[in-house]
Amino acid sequence: MSTLAHLFEAEGLATVALGSMRNQIANTAPPRGLWCDFPLGRPLGVPGDAEFQHRVLAAAFELLEADGPIFAEYGESIADEATEVLACPMPARHDPDAHPAVDEARGLRPAYDRAVAQFGNRAGTGRVVDADHIPDAIEAFIRVAEGTPWKQAGVPGIPARVSQDIRGYYETAALALVDHAPSAWAGARWFLDSTEAGKVVMGARSAMRDSGEVKQPVWFYMAPGDR
């Protein structure tokens, strides 16, 4: 981020970098940096609160008046409610012949589509796998969990990126199944702890780790680092 900012500045385009990790934004030294003490993944703060978000943007734009490098701190902070347990009503089984995770993902598609229509995709899927192919990606991870090497299992990309799309699909669907904006990591915890697809992703991750034949970055980032 900071490297790109310096390149843009060299071409005459002013930049402001927003970051949620104080040390990271301070140490990488963008030309203009604003540290916002918000949960990761929420660079503008409170979801759905346009007034709050406009205040953050206004503070960022004020930094454009600075000629030299500047590091500023936004004056408000937001704590991540790490104890929130997200409860989502899951769809009933539809196809008893399908793996539970695959059936689950298919059943969540209406909720996913409703959430996208209301909130937009917001990078929920599409880095490697679009919504139409999430069940196929889950099937590939099932094969990995059962012992098939990931390069032979039909995983449609780097496993860490594929798993991010699967998790994004589920977290987007969850927005249509709850009556409030969940805390920043509640959706990830729900996906990993309470869904069939989360179990599959973690099973595939463990299989790759235990094989000793897969480089750590390939499997480690399939889930948050504390897992």
C-alpha cells in the first residue's frame, strides 16, 4: 500500500492511506497515513453509519493539505466485540445425497443473493471463485481433507485464496440472516465453528499441514492465524 502511494505521489497524484494496524502504517511510512483504531476489515468504522464514515473520510481528506509526510491518528476508536457469537438460521437439508457442506452452500445461495442485492458483494467472493462455483470449491476441499493432494483435487486456485472466497460467500449470506451488523470477526468465527463448510476448510488445512509436503503459506492462511 505505502509503496503504491509513493509511486502515485511521484506521478503527481496525492494519496492518503488508512490503516487499522498502528505499527504497520507507521513503519511503512506512506506519504500521508491515517491510523484508525477500528477492527480489521472495517476501515471506515461503523457499518451502515454514513455519518460516522463521512467523518473518517473528512479526516483523511484533511491530510491532503500537508506537503510533507504525515502520520495522524483518528480521534475515535471502535472495540471489536470478540465475544459475540453469531447465530444464523441455516437452511434445511435439500439433497441427502450431497455432502452436508455442499448442500449447505447451495441452500445459502438465496440468502447470499439477497445480501448482495442489499449491500453489494463487497469482495465476498470473486478473488478466485465466484458464487456459482463455491460448491465446486468445497467439493475440492473435501477431497483434500480425505487425503488427495491439493494440486490433484481440483482446487481452483491457491487454497488460501479459495478458502477466503468460501468464507466471504458465507459471511455475505449471513448478513441476510441476522437482524444487525455483526462485529468484525463474528462472521469468521461463525463460519469456522458452526458451519459444515468451515469444518471442511479446517479439515483440508489440517491435511495439508500434516502432510509435510505443502508450503506453510499455502495452507496457513486458509484461516485466521489464531486457528
